[in-house]
Amino acid sequence: MQPFVPLILLASLGLFAGLAISIWIHSSYQMEIIVRPRSNWATPAQVEHPLISVIVPARNEARNIRRCVEALLVQNYPQFELIVVDDRSSDATSSILKELVEGHPDLRVISGKEPPPDWAGKPFALTQGVEQAGGEWLCFIDADTFCEPDCLSACLTAAIQHRADLFSMLTDQELDSFWEKAILPLVFTALSVGFPANHVNDPERPEAIANGQFILMPSSVYQAVGGHRSVCDQIAEDKALAERVKRLGYRLIIADGREVARTRMYTNLSEIWEGWTKNIYLGMRDRLGLLLVGALVGVLGSVLLPFWLVASGIWLLGSGQTAAWIVGGEAVLLWMVLTGYRIRAARAFHISAGYALTLPLGALLFTAMMAASAFKVLSGQGVTWKGRSYHR
């Protein structure tokens, strides 16, 4: 066995490093603030139900807009207005909205203008909505997000309780296709590592992020920080707005909102690729070290660990040596620990535990998306989203 001592030591080092990385990654997604509809639905007694202006930007959202709007129309919060900005849609979004307005006269639909050259599309659409809003609070909700009836009440209560100047939450994710189930749980795990909720919610720490699927903030704070005009050229406008809010001394809160809202972001690999290659590098270019670490971990999980498992298995079958048993056993132990973590993640996303076995494939694709996102921006090729091209 002596000639194989260096290989055994290397495998042992890989095992301990892999266990440490696995524990680090999977211990970051705990969220202390949870929006609970049954216990938190009513605002405190001293608050007289301030008017909330809900603003939904919609560009080519025919698949989602009816479900999104109908869920908002039945909110149990007593004082809100709903404004949808039809951002020059070329699909059936406009006709669906027209039909909804006929049945719900209180629904306001704005025909959006084409953004100026120095604006990204979504910030401009939201700004047009804000110009028509009269609420004391502004609530920005993406068209692919579907709220439970007590969502507004529960979130306003949580925002007031935690003295939030910008309140955002992570919604439950609806995953249906194979590619969604294989990739997106890994993406959200990575986001929790890069932006742990307890760091984001700590005013003394620099980390700042918001989920554009749901943002709630007082209109006075929105105006004080310059609103979306201050981040008009940002593709990841939610993160940029959160950074500005925190930098100017306002309180940023991100919470677990999976009990009050759900989102269906993408439905196939092409949409996943376009959506995340748009966001990853632009959202992380101020933290390139962490992005590189993520890429390295992705390569380890998608290439090195499977190679270790297969190579040690072939070695064991061919020789039966004790060294092969040790090296292969350490690979299996690390794989089992990782699989256990991914089974827990699968349960959190309401998908079969079997998807834990897609870790190498999901990690490979996620790493490829990171590389493609960086290449698009650094090469000057730019990113594409909803039929618009941006060079940032």
C-alpha cells in the first residue's frame, strides 16, 4: 500500500475540504424573518391601513399575467390600488389585460413607452407606474409572481414590525420541467451563500440584495433615494436599488415569504440560460472573488467528484487493493453527505428527492452560465432580455 500513500492523503484532503465546503454552502440559507399569513396578516392597531400602490411591469407575460393580476385583485388588504404597466408587449399580454380591465374597472393598465437609450426596460416601466401611483407604500411585483390573498397584509405587517425601509422576500418557486428542478435549487443555494439573509439584514454589514419579484417600501423612502431613476441603467435593478437604500442609511430587510407568494420564473432550459446569464455577472461583478469561488466549486462538483467516484470504482474492480477501498470509500462518503444536503434542498423546493442525483449536471450548467454571463459582458457582446439588448 505504501506507493499509494500520497494518493490516500490527497483523497483524505479532498474529503475534508469537500465536507467543509458542503457544510459552509448549506448552512447559509436559514432565514430568521418569516412572513406567516395566519399569525401576521393584520397590521398593528396603530396603523390605519395606509394605501399601497401595487405596480406590476409586464413585457410579453401572456403566460403569467392573468394569474398574477387575478391573485392581486382578491387581496384581503383593505386599501390598495393595482397598476399594471404593459411594457410594449408583442404577445397576447395586452389583450389579456384589456379583458381583465373590462371585468375589473379598478384595475389600471398603463401602455408603457419605449425606454430612452440610457435606461433599462424594467426600471423605466416601474418608473412610469410610480408616476401614476398615490400610495403611501409602493409594492413592486413581477408578473410571474402569484400572491396568496393575505400577501399584502402579511408583508406590510412584517415590514412595519421590522422597521423596513425596503422590504423584500424570497418567494416559493414553482419548478415543473426537468431543467428547472436540476438547476434552480443550486442557483438559489448559491445566492444564499453570496448574500446570507442575516448579513443583508444587518445595517452594519455591506451585503445588500433584494428580490425584484416582490419589493415593498414607503413611497417617501423611494423618493428620497431617487427611486428607479437612480438605477435607471441597471439590469439587476433590484440589487442596485437595495444597495442604494442600504448605502444611504435606510433599513433593508429580506425575509422568507414562501408561505404568501409563489413564482414560476422559467419553464425550459433556454429561458433559464437567458435569464441567469443576464443576471449572474452583473449582479456579482462587485464581488468577483466570490464569483470565482462559485465557479471553482461548480467545477469540483460537476467534474472532479464524479471523476473521483468513477476512477476509484474502476481501480477497485480491477485490483481490489486496500488503497482503492480507502480512496473509493472517501469519495462515496463525500457523495453521500452532498446527496443528503441536496435531498433536503429538494424537499424545500417540493421536488422529488431523486433530483439530488442531478447535482453534477446542474453544477456543470450553473458553472457554464457563470462563464457565459461574464463573457457576454466583458467581451462587449452584452445581454439580451425580453427582446431587448443591453451593453453594460
